[in-house]
Amino acid sequence: MLKILFAMIPYFKSSLLSTILCAFLFFSCSSELDFDQIKDLKLEPVVVANLAYFDIPANQLIDNGSTNIAYDVRNFDVFKEKFFNERLKKAEFNFEIENTIERTFALNMLLMNDQNEILETISYTVPAYTGTSNVIKYPTEVFENERLNLLKQTTRIGFVVVIAAGAPLNNQSLGNLKLRSSATAYLVIE
């Protein structure tokens, strides 16, 4: 019988301790919650995303040495989202171009609306490759106020690559023209 009593002592100790802990939980401190504070909530998330990327090998730009133009248009429907459109307060575009082709280029990015009207053209000059690193980081394009309103009307983005006159390019030509770009969107959610 004593063996049973001694075996039950740890059970009573843990049971007693559990009861005391539960009692303390019922007497813990609390205050009234003010759910009206949610009205003052203001979130300012920042979203970073890829904007555009291309890598054009020189042997795909075959020409006779005169000025040529390559053109491409892509849908850009990010502003059709009402939530995003209403809360966007600022946007920034960053561009980096690497040229390893021995020709000078001009790159024009066209922001266009549904009617294919050009709202804004952003232009970059890309120097010819001379054997050294030719990676150019261009100044950030900032869209605020009226310029942001134009950006919000954009539904298509066009890229026009103008190849300056120079040595002819053929299917044996070496090098690439690479574009890397990103967009940073600053939102305000109240």
C-alpha cells in the first residue's frame, strides 16, 4: 500500500502544479481592446519586380552596316488592377544595358495606351563595345504626380532598338545586347 502511495506522489505534485498554473491564467492582467485603432492603420509596402529583359545575339541583327531598327511591343496590364492602381503613390524604373557588340545602339522604351498612342518615350544611348566592360546603369526613372498618372494609363510597352551605322553584322558576328530592368512600386494602404 505504501508503494502505491509513494508512486502517486509525483502525480499529485504535477496535478497540483497544473491547477495552480490554470488559476493564475484566470487572474492575469488584461485591458479593454480599442478596435477603433484600426482606422489609423497605414501600410506602405514596397514591391520590386522585373520589368523587362532581353538578350539579343549580334548574329540575329544581320544588316549591311546602315542604320536599322528592331521593334517589339508587350502588353503591360498591371494598372488594370483597381487595388494596385488606386494605391500606387510612386514608381521607379531601373535599367542596366550591357553591349558586347562593336556597334552603337539607341534604345527607346515607349509607354503606350490602349489606342497605341505613345504617352512617353524613355531613351538610352548605348556605346559600342571596345573590348572592356560595357555595362551601363542608367539613372533611375522616377514616376510621381503627373508622370505617375501617365504611367497608370500605360497598357503596352514598346522597345525600339536603333542600330547605328557601322561595320556590317552577319551570322558570324559576335557579342550580345542585353537589357535588364526592374520596377519598384511604392504603395499606400489606409
